[in-house]
Amino acid sequence: MPHDIRSAAVLGAGTMGSQIAAHLANQGIPVLLLDIVPKDAGDDPKERNRVVLNALENLKRLKPAPLAGQASLKLITPGNFEDDLPRLKDVDWVVEAVVENLDIKHQLWSKAAAHVRPDAIVSSNTSGIPIHRIAEVLPEALRKRFLGTHFFNPPRYLYLLEVIPTPDTDPEVVRRISEFAERVLGKGVVLAKDTPNFIANRVGTYGLIETLRVMEEQGLRADEVDAVTGPAMGRPRSATFRTLDLVGIDVFKMVADNLHTAAPEQWERDAFAVPPVIDALIERGALGEKTRQGFYKREKVDGETQILVLDPETMEYVPRRRLDAPSLTATRAMDDPRERIRYLVNADDKAGRFAWEIMKRTLLYTARVAADMADDIVSIDNAMRWGFGWELGPFQVWDAIGLRESVRRMRDEGADIPEWVAKLAESDTPAFYALDGGAMTYATFDGRRALLKERPRTFDVVRLKAREKVVRALPGATMYDLDDGVALVDFHSPKQAIGGDLMQMLHFAMQKVRSEFRGLIISSHVLPNFSVGANLALILMAAQEGEWDEVDLAVRQFQGVNQALKYFERPVVVAPYGMTLGGGAELTFAADRVVAAFETYIGLVEVGAGLIPGGGGTKEMLIRVMEGTPGLLDGATGGAMHTAVDPQPLVNKAFEIIGTAKVATSAAEAVELNYLRKTDKIVANQHHLWYEAKKLVIEMDAAGYRPPQPPLIPALGPDGRAVLELGAQQLHWSGWATEYDLHIARKLAYVLTGGDVPAGTRVTEQYLLDLERQEFLSLVGHPKTLARMQHILKTGKPLRN
């Protein structure tokens, strides 16, 4: 059903309020953003709205960017609490995000309540104040439409939204806001109970404090701990102390202090007492990134920035050191987080012993307070995955390390096991999650097993496999039958690099779909990125060994697959998300239609590796900038153009986009850069991509799909190429491009202008593909290209040589 929230107001233009407004605007929702009137404001409206206007200016500067573009900013209307509260009657949702102070929230709601429309939803974005306490000042009718909506910072990028009803909240209001948040705002909604700090911050803060305690007990430092508590444990790369420095050590203490006061029992209040090192850092003004020092410190040494680490014994900053632990080396080769975590916590070295101890404490705590926070373990696991970036939630981790075995080990070490977990460990199904005849079940707090319902609009590869929907499987790609005549190729290669398995699977899929399916989806279930491009390591290896025929064959194969997909007789939909770079972008270009996540960062970045796009990307970008201009892509091959439109500015645009390796910062910007078309679909919720792609395939097939007609592209020839080369030369003269950048730019210009054919000649796609491949191969063996590829593989960053 269509969503019924079409406008919103945000009360409070601080860090969270302004970014919530930005996120709403990014999704096309007009927002009224209000805050206080400065004391010295007078009658000038701009002065009275100064707090909000300054906040909007700040949104433009923040990194990562809260705004998807200028269009989003235009949807935010500034105002203030004194003049503009009557305008609340015009909005469907009012969300309050003022400072975390109950008295201030009460004062604001006492004034705002009278202006809210009778059917509007009202909520608070508090991270720790009980929702029912905030609701105390609201009229009874408004309390039914009031609840907590806890966004995580930054709201645009973090998937979790905790929705917290009070006993008075109408269940229909919970349903409406949850559906809106999932479908329109792209959020993963978790229903939380109105208990201290809800779910994610309660578990996450406990885990951070215990990490500090175990670090002290085992004599480790922040850099050594971060080596353990990042990807090796299924956590983000920022691990523990880089995360604390980013969040702010003072902010962390505020959250911990709130839990220390609000926790329902004394044992838990004691658990949230922060270790002395936190108070010591705050007293010194070392609050993390915002003060350039916290657990880490940045300082210039001989003109270069060095990162030092806090020695907790001396409270001085010292050079970082590597933790000597063979288990950490071993886990780097493990893609499956379950395997990685299981191996680590069982390792008998410094990393393994540390990981086990903090994991044990966090799991036991979570199990002990689980029923106080949520109705089920699924909500807790989702909250930690979506809010803190854990690859597995705590109960999923417990299954991964073996419930029965780990409980036995915990008991042997003297731990008290919560009764419901102890019973589960000795049951016939000793697991929090289990498959039962193709259906997934989970353990309840009262000793039963409940059916794990499928989230609406989502597909799950575990369920697809359990239902025997696998058509064919290779190590790097799997083909599934999604029912209703729609097939899916899900690629899952190491680092999501495009390689041989995907090429083989796509060839197979086209044969299969031709005879048995209505259409094909190409996507991946691997997070966070769709694809960062072709397998650069294999290209580098072949180039270093002089295997030019191998490189040529690989490029021909990728070009061929993309062309075959483009002109395949059935609908092909690609569903990208996250980083979609290089070959990932070229694969996306091959689709008839694209269903992209809003947070898709797509770009042709090959110049950073000393190359040009070789899988059809150069050719396709040239076509895309010309689409929509009548006459440009018409005519007969070899003939002259018959249009008054000069293609030079359009070719200049393609040259600039590829030559500067521009990456779209959202799917919306990707449309502006011609990476996506206006006819492509942008989906707010990444988890809905396959559902929406399947719908689109069925619609295209039902409409009598026919593949496109091959275009004939006007070539600018040598004169047009001279214009492009002059632009590149000027960048070189001004110091923005190196000599080798200029060399690559000339190769790119040669392809984009059709080589040496006379100006106005119309050429085929295959002609441009041959040029593209020729120039790609001429670059791949160059020593400076080899150096660029090596540098990217080693550091993840481009080399300017």
C-alpha cells in the first residue's frame, strides 16, 4: 500500500536533528526544521532562524555527506520554535531531536502538542531517556500516537532504527511508522522495549566497557585490542578504540553514565561504571577525533602525520605495535564470519584469549537482559548487526562457536549461565537458530521454538538453499530460481572481484533463462559492496609474466558477456549497492534496467590503476551521454551525422567523468552523471533490491519485452580528440595531472573520439569495443601502470605517478 507520511517536521537542528531532516529530504520528504531563536535575533526572519540556517550550512560540510545533493537541501524549510510551531498542523510526522534533557523535552512538547494534527504521528529521537517519561506531558489522545524513533548516527548511513512504543501507543501507529521507515527511509526497523538505552546501545556499551576492563586485566593496549576486535571478530574495521575516538569519549561516558544510573538492578549498575582511564582522558581534554587525541593521537613528524597510541600505564602516547598472535593471521584468510570467530575464540594465543573473554562476558550479559530489552532474540541480533555493524548478532555468534560446547567451557571457568540458555544448551536442538524442514526457527525465552518469519520484500540465500532453489553453484557465483519465472545470479567472489566464476555463470544463466525463465537478475548478497571491479591481482600477475594473450582473452570475454546481456532476448535487471566500481559499473551498464540501492556509489575508476575502462565502460559512457539527443545515435554505419547538435560537449562530459574517476555519492547523483538512467529504479532499502528487481523483470516480460536496437555512434575523429587532449594538457600544466595521467588521458580520448576515422563517421559498438580493448592492452604492461596496480592492491589507494 502507498505510504501515508508525505511531510515531516524535525524539532531540534543539532547533530542528529539536522541529519534526520537531511535523510528525510534525501528520500523526497519535505521537512520543516525548527530550533530556538537566538537571544539577540530581533525581528529579522533570517536572524530568528539563524540556528537552523547555520545547521543547514554545516550539513554541506559534514563528512560523510548527510545530503545526497542540492535537491535535498531545497526540501528542508528552516524555522523556529517561537514563530513556526503552528505550521506543525501541516505535517504527517513530528520527530523531536533536542538535547538529551527531560525537562527541555517536556517544555518543548508542552508547547508543540497543541499544534499537531489529530492524525499525525509524533515521536522522540532520544537515545536514552525513557519514552514513557517524555510522554507524561502529552494529552491522552496524543500519547496514543507517540513513540520513540531512535536513529543511529549518521542517520543516512546506519541502517538501524529502533522503534519504541509505550503502553499507550496505538499498534497501528507502530505499524505505520515501521512500514514507512523500512520502505521510504530504507531502515531496518527493530521493535525495542522502553528500557534503559533500548537494545543496541545497552549491549554495545556493556561490550565496550568490558573490553576496557579485559584490556587492563591482560595488559594490552588499544592498538593491540583493535587488532582483535575488528574483522577478526566479525566487527567493523574501526574496532573498539578507533570507534570510541570517532564517537567521542565524552559522549561514550554520557551513555555509560545514563546506564549506570538507569539500569534496573545493582549488579548491572555496577557493570556500567566506566574504568578510570575514561575519566582521565576527559580531564585532559582528550576526547577523540574532535580533539585529535583520545586513545589514538595524530601528530606531525618530519612533515608526515603519524598515529600514536595511548599507553594506559604512563598515559603517554607511544608508537603503535603489532600484536603477536598467529590466530589473527589465520583469520584473514577466512571469509565466513562464523568460521573466523569460532577459530579466534578457540585459539590459545593472546588474541584468542582476549577475544574469548570479552565474547563470553558480552554473550552472558546479553542473554541475562535479553527479555528486558526485546520480545525475541531476532530483534537483538538485528539491532547489533544494523546499529553497530557486527557481521553476526550475539545469538548468531553463540551458534557459530557452538552453544553446548561454549556453555560447558563457560561453566568450567566459573560463569553463571542464564537458566533459559542452560536449558537450551541441553535440549534436543542446542542452537538459538535452526532449520526445520526448510523453515528457520529460533529459541524463545520461555523454552519454545518459534517460526522465524520472513521479512517482507526480502530474500534470504539460506532459505533459498533450504528450499532447493539452487540451479547451479560455483565457488564465486550461484544461480537461484526465485519462482514466477525469474532467475537470479548471485555473485560472491573474494573481495567481490569480477572473475572467471561469474563469467562462466552468466554464460550458463543466459542459456538456462532462454529456455526456462522469463528474465534474469544479477546481484549479490555479500555486504557492504556490490563489486569493486575486476580481479586486479590476476591482471597484474598476467601482465608481470607477459601473458598478453590471457589479458586479451579476459577483456574480450568480459566485453562479450556484457554485450550478450545487453542484447539478450529476455529482460536483464542488475541490482547494485554500495561500492560499484570499475567492472562492477560496467556489469551494471549491461542491464536493460537497473534497480539500485539509494546508497550506491558507482564509478569508472580505472585511471587510478593506470588503465581505462576495458569491459565496455568507455563505449557505454559515450552512448549514455548522447542518449536523449535526437539524431545523434541514428543513421547508417560509415555515413555522416545528420543532426545540428554538436556532440563535442557530450564527449567532453564522458571524458571528464572517466578521466577524473568520478564516483557518484548516491544513486540519485549517479543519474546526473549518466551512470544510471532516469528510467532506472532507486530503492531506499538495500534489503528490498531483489524483491523490486523481480517485480520489474515480471513487468517487463508481461509488457512484451524486446531487446534494444544497436546504436550507431558519431565519432569526432582527430579534431575532436585534439580538444580533449588540450583540456588534459591544461590540467597537466596547472599541476593537477601528472605526465602519466596525460598519457592515459590521450588513450582515453582516442577511444572516445573513434580513433582515426573522419569526423562525423558513425561507428558500431564493436568498433569502439575493439579500440577500447586495444588501448587497455597498450596500458596494462606499462611500468607505471604496473606500479599503480601494485600500490592499489597493497594500500587500497591510487598512486599518482
